[in-house]
Amino acid sequence: MIVEILIYLVSAISALFITGFAVHMFVGGLVSTETEYQIITIACLIVACVTAYMAWDVIQRRAGKK
């Protein structure tokens, strides 16, 4: 279980890093810095929620509760 959590944690951190960088590459220079940070924050929150739901769902299925 601990190894599984570590794998999900590494996956979530890398997904957030890639998301933030991708948003920066798309909108960086086109909008103000404050707007860019807000867009990055929103995109990272969405990715974090989706990743957390994915991990929760997999853990529930492996425990046999679904």
C-alpha cells in the first residue's frame, strides 16, 4: 500500500509540473504575469482533483468495495 501511494504521489507531482509548464508555454507572454499564474493555478487544481479521484478509485477497486 505504501509503495502504491508513493507511485501515485510521484505521478501527481510530475503531472502538476508538466501541466504548469504546458500552460506557461501556451500563454506565457500573451497575457500578464498575474493572469498566467491564475491560469496555471486553476489548471493544476483541476489536474490534482482528477489525479486524486483516479488514485481513490483504484484503491477502492483493489480493496473490493466497488
